[in-house]
Amino acid sequence: MKAISGKRFARLLEKQGWSLQRVKGSHHIYTKPDVDVRISVPIHGNKPLKLGLQRHLMKLAKIPESEL
């Protein structure tokens, strides 16, 4: 799996129907109608997300690895 930045992951979430609820510091909080999960994406410029965090966020959002 290749690491992507928080900005790119946020754009990927928005394509999947997630909407930005709020921003607290560098963390962007996303929600989706009819889903009880909130996803917090750390956005630190173009720094890549750590792979463990990226895998976890992808699992929560039900995004397959092929979408990257």
C-alpha cells in the first residue's frame, strides 16, 4: 500500500460521499449520512499519513485499496 497525504485522503473521502463537518486544529472531521462513524483526518501539509492510520481510516470508510 502506498502512503498518501491527509489532503489527498480527504479528497478521496469527499468523492465517496463524506462531508466535512468541522475542523479542529489540523484535524478535519468527516461524517456521512446513515453512517454512525466519524472520521478524523490529520492534515499536515503534504506529509503522508502513517500506514497504520491510513489502513484504519480506509477500513472505517470502507474504501478499497484499489481506490488509491
